[in-house]
Amino acid sequence: VSADATMALLVMLPLVAAIGAFVWPRWARPVGMAATLALLFLGAWLVVLVSRSGHLSQAIGGWAAPLGIRLHADGLSAMLVGAVAAIGVLISIHAHGEFDGSGGKESARRARYFWPLWLFLLAALNALFLSGDLFNLYVTLELLGLAAVALVALSGGRAALAAAERYLYVSLVGSLLYLMGVALLYGGHGTVDLALLAERVEPTTHARVALVLMTGGLMMKAALFPAHFWLPPAHSSAPAPVSAALSALVVKGGFYVLLRLWFEVFDGAAVPDAAQVVGALGAAAVLWGSVQAMIQERLKLLVAYSTVAQIGYLFLVFPLASNATDRGVLWTGALVFLLAHAAAKSGMFLAAGNIKRAAGHDRIRDLDGITHTRPLSAFTIGLAGVSLIGLPPTAGFVGKWLLLGAALEQGQWWWVGVILVGSLLAAAYMIRVLTHAFMLAPEETPSRPIPRRMEWSAFALAVLALLLGFFAAAPAALLADVLPGGGGP
Amino acid sequence: VTLPQVVLLGILLSSFVTGCVIFLLKEESHRLRTSLNLAGAALKVALVCVLLWLVLGDESPHLSMTVAPGIVLALGADANSVFFVILSSVLWFWTTLYAVGYLEDSPHRSRFFGFFSLCVTATVGIALAANLITFLLFYELLTISTFPLVVHRGTAKAMSAGKVYLAYTLGGGAVLLLAVAWLQSIAGPVAFTERGALAAVVESHPAELRVLFFLFVLGLGVKLALVPLHGWLPRAMVAPAPVSSLLHAVAVVKAGAFGVVRLVYDVYGIETARDLGVLGPLAWLAALTIVYGSVRALFQDELKKRLAFSTVSQVSYITLGTAIFGPLATIGGVVHLVHQGIMKITLFFAAGNYAETLGIHRVSEMNGVGRRMPWTTVAFTVGALGMIGIPPLAGYVTKFYLKKGAVTAGEDWVTVVLVVSSLLNAAYFLPILHRAWLLPPADRWPAERKFGRLETHWMLLLPPLFTAALVVLAGLLADAPFSPLAWARLISGREYGP
């Protein structure tokens, strides 16, 4: 498959499949599985193509920028598209068991709408990572948000609907702020193309206001503290595969766009002090999210608050990269951390969903003995937890280590403290779960059977987080010549 | 890939793969699990023998892999590694045998032996780590893999002990992580090097290196049970006996001790450490721990708790020997890595036998136990006398070298500490021996089980007898080639200049 076709297919294939799954609900499951499998091959192929020839770029329909739509792939895009594909397949396998439609009308309704929405979400994610201009990014962010909100509403309970509604408003406000920024930039520079803007942008008040607006909007989408409030209810009330996809993939979309904006478009024009502010919000997220996770009564809420905390770590890269001489290490650190969280958190959410399904509830203090009743899911939570805490040899450790090393080298001690304290807090909330898991159950607790693939797919994701810890050099190589200061040509 | 590299990896994988397979086994497949366990353990011992042979043949096996920028995982085998890896693999074999006997018919055995295998993987990883970050990796893996063992019984008491254990060890791990990352930001990646790896930066960063030394000690001190970081150890006694043996003699506490040995000799270098003035405070801390642990042991009626405080005390002999400058003290400290291991594991095996066979958990219940279980009690006696330092047992050799080393170094106060400690050791061990051998037994034991002709299950009896024999041999044949002492001399010779 040619490079152009690969990029186009990555967006079009899930879109077409989504329509197909919607029109022929009987075939939704096989269509969904086949499409995600195809995406896996396409994603892997994109990684190969990009690592062979660097940047890829394609004008859809032959219309060049600034008029037409351009798809664009560099190492960063390829890595994220690959991650979406790999994690997407495993989530799909889990969903294949979760949404089998056997269990009455309600369950059939969920199965009916899950697959189209999920495929739509994948298309939006791929389009987001392959977009080369600000306006396309806006469109994809909007699509991504809508698909995500609809998926949250899927479980249909009152709590889920309220959470979805709140998510919808936050997402819309975020998009609006972002769009205002885009309009300002377009007015000032006459283009929305990332590469062209990077050449033209000057550190004027105009540009700075635009950056602040866009950053604010994207922070809401990425659920950065204090705009995280919508995330825990939304992520915890959704069905397990949806929670996994939202926490692992969707919130990363906002972070990705911020990374491009700050370091590709506005590099140098952004003020280091502003980067410190973003970092401080990240630090607050780490501490606040972890403390909240520690006091949650329900497993899925705990996992959701842990996402708030882990997102915070990603934003520590802003102040660190603003002062760094060698940024390559930082990009690797941040992106390995992102991938580690994506794999570990989706695994953990799926496993938490399994446990909830088996036990009929997810109250942490009543989960005694789950290592006995659901050993594999309990083990998955433990293994994923090890990566979230950031213990070696997982990928979570590698990411944390690289950020820690950069903070030490630059003498930015305050971030060192945040990273270490955050790890200990993460350990504390994981210990709470694990001590109950290993506890002997008071009597033989009833446990409903679960299809095997649902447990193995979760486990595979946790193992992915572990394996990535040994092969983090591969993403480092992919990132070598993207984002300025990466040590490339 | 060369033969030495295969051997290095094989030593790790022989227990890692075993562990992974065991996790997947059904609870009922008792024989398959036992055979796998013992085969893995035996294979590891065999591979370690090959490694020894290679190292003696002047090979220096090395294997490394770049994980990410600035993170290189490296395995290697120097004299220190070989010493520790022999200890852990041999004792692991016997502990496995013991654990199989001990846990017969108890629930969750697949989970137990899976983590058991991961635990020893981490331990040999610590032994074979060739740089700081690899050491850190296995050090944390050890924390994670021992937690399920500590809480294995699943009772509320076990859980609270497990929480305390994790709080201490993960806290220590975080400090260690900080220390390693900070040192790397000063000196670049640090590989373990005989006589120290920091020569290039000592001149420019003396103050930071001093602070770092104590950060390292703080991080390692938790596993080492250095006072006041020892709180987790007595609590962790709720774990099953084979786990206690493993924690005290082979894995956790030993990992901390080995870490200090690495820190002083192969990261800082003993001469650099002396010049920085960091050895003195470390020696004082060790001395304090030695006396404190012994005093606390005096007042414990629970046998395993008494042994636990005794461990707190005994392990710090290693630290003490390491913290005194001079080849003789080094020999005393390093050789105690092995001596403490074989003595303490004997004591724990015996304590486990009393508990499993007769239901005895307290010292006050031990009257006349020597008549009911003579062989176990002989092993216990050998271990206890060794701890006190009666010649010609292993503990005597340690104390002899420590004393000579301290006097040579002009640190005469250490001899006082050693004498006091030996007296205290006698004060908490001799009453036990007196009860066991000389007092008449009670009418009936708390919970007796019969095992046919033998005094207990053969799998429980054989390991303590074997390790007790080692205690005798390590002392009697101390001057023979291949004794622990001979190897410690070799290490000491390499760590000091010609």
C-alpha cells in the first residue's frame, strides 16, 4: 500500500466501517473487529513507512495548502496512530465480549450503538494525529469529543447521562476557546497550516492571546487540573471498553495538539514563565488526582482519578522542555510515559470492568478475595498498577526516569519532588486495592462467569506496558527528528 | 551471543520462566508444580556452577541492552556477583524444597510459588546487575514480588503487615531512585567498578557526593533493616516460614546488605568513601543497629520475632565490616553475607518445623522440644551457637575478622560493640537451648502432627540439616580453597590497591 493510500485509509476505513456497522447492526461486531484488525496493519505499516522515509505528506484530492486538506505524518503522528491501532484492537476484543447483545433489549441497544460510535472515534483519532493544520485539528477534536460523549451516554443510567452532558458542555466550550485562538491566528498570519505558521509567527500580544485561548481550550479537553472535574464521572460511569478508550486515548488528543502548538508553532515565542504555570497545573493534577484516588470508595472512580494524576505528569514536560538543551530525551520521556499510561490504564479499566461484572459491584472494601475468584483480572490490575506507580521494569518507569533525569540536570528541584511524591501516592492507592484483593474472602463469594477474551485482552494491555519498558528505544528512534531540538537534522 | 551471556540470561530465566508457567498451573497439579520448581532450582544451581567455572577461568561475562536514552540494562559477573549468586541459588534450592513440604495442602499454592520464583529472579538479578540502574530495577522487582508472599495467608494481620512492608520498602525505593537519578545527573550512568566509579567527579562534587551517600544508605537501609528503618521486619513475621527464611537469609535483607557492599566498594570505592568521611557515620549506625536489635531480641517471647530482631542485629555486621577501612574488616563484612545467610536460614527452618509439627510458636512453649525433635533441635543449636560466635562455627570466623579489622584500623570501640553483641546473642539464644535440651517437656504439645518414623516431614527436616552442616563446614574449613572465607579474601584483595 502506498504512503498516500495508507494515510487516507487510516481515516476512511473506520469511517466507512462505522457507517456499515450502523446500517447493518447484525454485522456490527464482525465489521468492527475486521476494521480494527485492518487498522492494526495500517498503523504498523505507517510506522514502518515513517521510520523509513521520515515525514509523509499528502494533499487530499490534489488540492494544496492553504486551500485543500493535507494529511501529514511524522514520527510523533505515526507513533500515536500505531498506539491507537494496537490498543484499539485489544479494546475491540474486550468489547466483543462485553457487547455481545445477549441480555435483553437494553444490552442489544448498547451493542447496536457501540460499534458505529467506537469506529467513528477511531477515525476521529487517526484524523487528529494525521492533521497538519489548525482548522482540521479543530474539526477532528470536535468529532472526537462528540463520539466520546455519545459513548459515555451509552450505558444509559441517570448518572451516565448527567456525566455525558457535563462532558459535552466542557468539550464544546473547549472547542470554542480553541477555535477563537485559531481565528485570531488566521487573522494575523493568513494561514492555519502548522508548518507555515511556525515560520511566520511572531511573539506579539495577538499571537500570545491566541496561544492562551487555545491552551485553555485544549486543557479542558485533556482534563488538566483544575479542568479535570468532568473526567472522573464520565470515565467511571461508561462501560469498561469505553472507559479504557477514553482514558487511554481520547484525553491524549488534547495533549498532542498542545505539544504541537507549543513546540512546533510557538517554539521560542512562548514564555518560559507560562510553561512553568502549565507545569504547576500538571503538578497540582498529580497531587490532587492521586489524593482523590486514595479516598475513592469505588474501583472505577479510583482508576479514573488516577488518570487525572497521570495526565498531570505529561504536562511537566512543558517547563522542562522550555529550558532543555537536549530535548530529545524529554520527548522520549513524555511520549513513553503517554504510551505507558495508555496501555496500563486501558488494561486496568478493562480489568476493573471485569471485576465489576463478576462481582456485580466495584466497592473496593468488598472486593476481598478477588485474587482467588478472578486471578487474571486481579493480576492485571497489579501489573498495570506497577507501571502507573512507575516501578521498573515497566514503561511507566522509563518515562518517569527520563523526566526525573531532566529535572535534576536542569536543577528544577520542585518537579523532582512532585514526581517522587506522585509515585508514592500512586503506590498508596494501588496498595489499597491490592490489600483487599489478596485478602481471604469471608465466605465463598458468588462470581459470575466472564468470557475469557475479556480477561486476556486486559492482561495483554498490561503486558504491553511492561514490554514497552524494555523496548523504549524504538519510540525514541521514531521521535528523533520531530519536534524542534530532538537532535535531528 | 556467547556462552557466558547465555549462562547469565539462563540464571535469570531459569526461575522467571518457571514462575510464569507455575502461575498458569491449576491448583491441583501438585506433582507437576513441584517438579517444575525443583527442576528450575536445580538448573539454576547448575548454571551458577558454570558461571563460577567461567569466572575462575578469567572470563568476565557481560550482557547489556539499551532500553532508552541513558538507560542501559547490564548484567555481568564479578567476584561480588558470583559470591551472592551462589548463596542465593543454593539456599533457594533448599528453601523451595522446604516450602513444598511446608505448604502441602494449603490454598493458593500456584500463586505462592509463582511469586516465589519471581522473588528469586529478582535476587539473582540484584547479584548480577552490572550497573546502578539495573540494580534498581531488580531491587524494586524484589519489593513487588515479595509483597504477595508476605500477605500470603490473607488474614487481617497479614494485610496490615503487608501494608507496612510496602510503605517502608516503596518509600526506600523512592529514595534510592532519587539517589540513582541524581548521581547519574552528576556522573553519568554508573557501572559497578572495582575500587570505585566516581574518581572523575570526586574533586568537583564532594558535598553532593556526601549527601548522596546517605541518600543511598537511606534507600538501601530499609531493606537492610537499619535502625530506625527496621520497623517492617518483625511485623513481616506473619508470613509463612519459608518466606521468612527467604526474606531474612537470601533475598530482601540480603539485597540491602549487598547494596551497601556495592555502594561502598564498587560505586564510591572504599578509599574515596574514606576520604569523603562517610564511613564513620555508617559504622556508628551499624553499631547502633547491632546493639539495638540484640537488646530487643532479648524481650521477645515469640520465637520468630526473636529471630527477626536477631536478623536486624546480625545483618548489620555486614554493614559494619563494610564501613571500616581495611582489608581484614572487609573480609569480615563480606563473608558474613554468606555466614549470616546459612545460619539464619537454619534457625528459621527449625522454627518453622516446630510450628508445623508441634504448633510451637513461643519460646516459652519450647521446654523439652529437643527430645521430641532431636534433629531439628541439633540444627537450631548449630545455628544459634554460630550466631553467638562459638568456634569453630561460621559466625566465629566473621567476628574474628571484624575484630582484627577494627583493631588494625584503630577503631577499638568496635571491639566493645562486638563483645556486647556476643553477650547479648548468648543471652537470648542460650535460654532457648537450655529449655529445648534440659527442661522436661510439657504433657502435650499445642498442636502435634505425626509424620511416621521421622520427627517431621522429610522435606522439612532435610533443609535445616543441610544448612546446619554448611555452618559447621564454613567454619571448620574456612582456610580451604573455595570456602566463603577464601572468596571474601579474593574480593577484599581486589577492592584495595596493590
